[in-house]
Amino acid sequence: MELELYGADDKFYSKLDQEDALLGSYPVDDGCRIHDSQISSLATGLASAMTSHWGKTMAV
């Protein structure tokens, strides 16, 4: 899992890459969000594979 911290304005703050660190040790404010970039890339790959599959199916 690759976690990233973004501010309320969608500005990248930092990666949450220290496994033993508490969330409070990062610059977390109200409105921040945590994003799992690994899941996002998996979903993008899956969507791309599905689009490719449907494109081949529709072309036949």
C-alpha cells in the first residue's frame, strides 16, 4: 500500500511511508485526504484492460 497525504486544496503534502509513525507525526489538517496510489494504479490498469477487451469485442 502506498499512501499519500493531500491538503484540502488537493496539494500534495507527503508520502505516508514510515510504517511505525503515527498519523499525528505528519502535517495533517482539517480537510486533508489520504490517497492510496497503488489501488488507483490498479484500477486504472483494470479499466484499461476492460476498455481494450470491449474494443476488441466490438470490432469483431
